[in-house]
Amino acid sequence: MTTTAPRDEQLWSRCAGCASLLYRKRLRRNLDVCPECGTHSRLDAPARVAQLVDPDSFSALPDRAVEVDPIGFVDALPYPHRLTAARAGTGLDEAVVCGSAAVGGHRVALAVMDFRFLGGSLGCAVGELITRTAERALAEEVPLVLVTASGGARMQEGALSLMQMATVSQAVAELREAGLLTVSVITDPTYGGVAASFATNTDVVLAESGARMGFAGPRVIRQVTGTALPEGFQTAEFLLRHGQVDMVVPRHALRGRLTALLAAARYGRRARRRPPVPRQQPAPRRAADASLPASAAGPASLPTPADASASSPAAADAAGRDAWETVRAARHPGRPTTMDYLESAFDGFVELHGDRLGADCPAIVGGLARLDGRPVMVIGHQKGHTTAELVARNFGMASPAGHRKALRLMRLAARLGLPVVTLVDTPGADPGVGAEEQGQAAAIAENILALSMLPTPVVAVVTGEGGSGGALALAVADRVLMLEHAVYSVISPEGCAAILWPDSSAAPQAARALRLTAPDLCRLGVADEVVPEPAPAAQHDPATAAELLARAVTANLAPLLDVPPATLVRRRRQRFRRFGAARAAVPAVRR
């Protein structure tokens, strides 16, 4: 009996949907879909590739994932130990399998995520591999197919993992500009930063039957709202009803649907007879990256004053403050808001309202103003000082309507030839049921994509909290500044502690591990400059804080004004392209 039990377990499998006991070989023949109830079991990346592409057509990307530990993150275990365990448990180098293949006879560049590997989380190496796959698609003039399965960005890599949302999105933007089809296949589950970037900003979004997708997960939404979720919430059918995917496709039909899409795209390209897209030569590697293997090193970064900023008096003062104290200072209700800065740092503000689709989000304010006599478009999160103001503004957490309003104003600025200034101060995007129904993930993704293509200067300033994708939706910029006591992070310290520590009481420890302060972000190259605040903090002297902010924005905006639009966009993309595995391989800052 003891020898047959393991064999029995290998031969039979119980369906998670109807609890039927299924013969495993029969289940495999049915593409891991329960023949009784239709439940789609999760697939690992190798199995997905085998089911989706033509036999013997897959060729893996020659580049291998590089092990990175950019911020020296430690919770119960050091981050490298978690990576080692994930590699041993999955047999994969990272949470994505990338390469080229044929689907129905059509060549594609393909990236397939694997949820088994640290929840399919998006880290620097994953972002680098997917971006390289997109670059191969551009060079070979073939469509890009992305199969997503992820819990979101990888918190153990801090804000650098957040930057991958922009890095991959701008690679998608280049394919869009070249007229090459991009398709994402949403599988179960797809959440967080992946949902709010390349999973939803492709040309076509397919959802596999049984998939779930959203910006915030169900547990987070229940905790924040305290309400029961609607039946079928965030399922593929829910997404289709709310206009967030093009179609829901059962697994056995996926390959056929992709083939039809690829055939149409191939016919369209032949009809247009576009000239071939020249392959961009990567910039030479920096000396700091010279020791890395060629497959690991990404394009070199543009020169930035990050090192100088980190050694400035403001940075030195902030560096002496504990990270948790900085978080508390960034959240202080007396801290100047976007409206406060618009009244004091800018002149003649004229507010513009509405997303032109049916709503006006109070958590995002924007409009025309003057800075040092020059017209600009200013867009920012608005919190408030009193409880009533905070509630009315949803604590600065933008809805999809807010992100779409911001997008409308950015595009208006580009048409008018005006620079854009964004003021970032949000705990994150609205995690409510209504926001999910209205397409929160896709709204954030579209902002990130649009900013990577916007032909006008963009300067972003993190004035308080820079929370996850809700912050990044306004911060894909040519220059990113941070006030001295501001923070910018992939996740809140409380959220990080709840996931990786026994409870949220470890939030101070998580804040230190996340490297979320302005000096930390300058050292990592995410921020370009620390803007000093009047002592002890901006809320104690708002007028001086506004003067310092105006001075910093003016100085950073001036060099961008005469840059040709094409050069501006190219440099902005180079800025975010550097946040791949090569940048992360720089030795971590430890305390």
C-alpha cells in the first residue's frame, strides 16, 4: 500500500472546480481543462509554450536571466535565497520564458510568464527579458505575443521593479509605431503592475476562460472597502462585460484565434508595403557594466546628476532620517497639496475638468498655468488637509476617470506644444470595486504607454507619497524629482510587511528594506534630484517649500525646451530602458 499511494497520486487529479477525480492522462489530453466542468487548471510556462506554438518551432531567447539583488532586500529570508529556491522548484532561471516561435505558421516573438516562480512577479530580470523579446520582434518585424500570469511587481526589488512597467510599455510603444501587432493573452491570475502595463496596453487583449485580472487583488479590495465583491468579480467574463478585453477564449481555441489575428496582421503589413524598420544599435555599455556578460548588460543610461544629488545637503539630511519617519512625514496631513503648490509656485492656474467619457475624478486636478512666465500644463494628485477634504478627494487615489482626465490633458499639452509638469502624491490608485469595473489597470497602462510617446517635455515631482502604479501613471518623465521627505515605492510598507513578515507591525522594518526615500531613489537612478524642504519639513513653511519646488522645476525644465520632440522621446525611453538587469546588477546599497 505504501508503494502504490504515490503512484495513485500521480495517476489521478482532483478538479479544483467540481472536485471530480480525473485521470491525469485524460486531463492532459484535454489541455488541463476539466472535461466535467470546464475549469482551466493553471499551466506552467513550458506547458503553455508546448500547447500554443507549432511543434518544434520554439527557439529560446539566447539571453539568460541575470541574478540581481539591487537593494539588498531581506525579510524572513535574504532575497537571493528566495531566488535560489524558485529556480530549484521550477527549473527556470526566472518567471518568464522568452523566445521566437511559429503559431499557425506565422512567426512571432513570444514571452510566457510562469506563476510558479515567485508568483510570476515582475522584476528587473523579467522586465529585461520581455523587453529584449519585444526588441527582437521589432528587429525581425514580427508580432509580439505576451502570455501573462503574475501577482504584480516584485517588491524585493523596490522601485526598480516598478520601473519595469514603463520599460516594457515603451517597447510595446515602439512596436505600435512600427505597425507591428502586439497581443496579450491573459491567464489566471494577472494582477498589479503587469495588469496595469503590458497585459492591457497591447493592440489586442485576449482572456483565457477562467482567467482573473485586476489592478488590486480581491483580498486587498475587501480589506480596503469592507464590502462583499460581486459574483464573478474580475473573471474573464466580468472583464468582457466591462469592455476590458477583446474576447474570452477557451484554451483549446487559443491557438486558432491567435492564428487568425496573426494572419490578418501579416496581410495588412504586406498590403501597406512598409519599408523595413532599421534595428537600433544599443548604446555602448558603461564602465560599471563592463564586467557583465554581453547578454546581461542592457543599453547604457544617459548621464544623470543622481550621484551629485545624493551627496547634496538635502540628500544628506534626508539620509539621516529613518525611512519610517520619512514615510510618516510624507503622509502628514499638513503637507502642501497640489492645489497649494498651484496657488503659490505657479501663476494663473485655470483648472480643466472631466475625462470626456462620463466622469470627473476629484483625486486628479489639472489645467493650464504659468511657471516663471512660461505656460505649462500641470497635473497632480490632490489629497487635502482635513478629514472632509481627504474623503472628498478619495485620499488622492485616482479612479480610471482621473487617469483618463490626466491622459486627455497630456495629449492636449502635446498638441499645444506645452511642457507637462506632474505633481505626484498618492498612496496608490483607487482599489475599489467601481474602479475595477471601469478598467483601472488599463487606464494606468494607457497613461504609461502615452507618456513614453509624448512629444513634449515632462517633469515629474514626487511631493509626498509615490505609491506604486498610481504614481507611475504620472511619473514616466524626462526628469523625476523628489522632495526631501517624499517617498516612492512599489508597495506600501504596511502591504509589504503583511505579505513578507508575520504582520503589518513590521512596517517600519519593511520601509527600511524597500529603499523608498529620496536619497535611496537617487542612488538607484530612479530619481534625478532631491528638492530641499524648509526645516523641519514642507508643512512647517509651505511658502518656502513652494519657492524651492518652483525653482527646481524651472531649472530642470529649461534644458528640455529646445530638444527636438523625436530626440526627447528617444532619450526618455533610454532613461527607462536602463532599469533592466544590467542596472540592477550594480552592488546594492546596504545599511
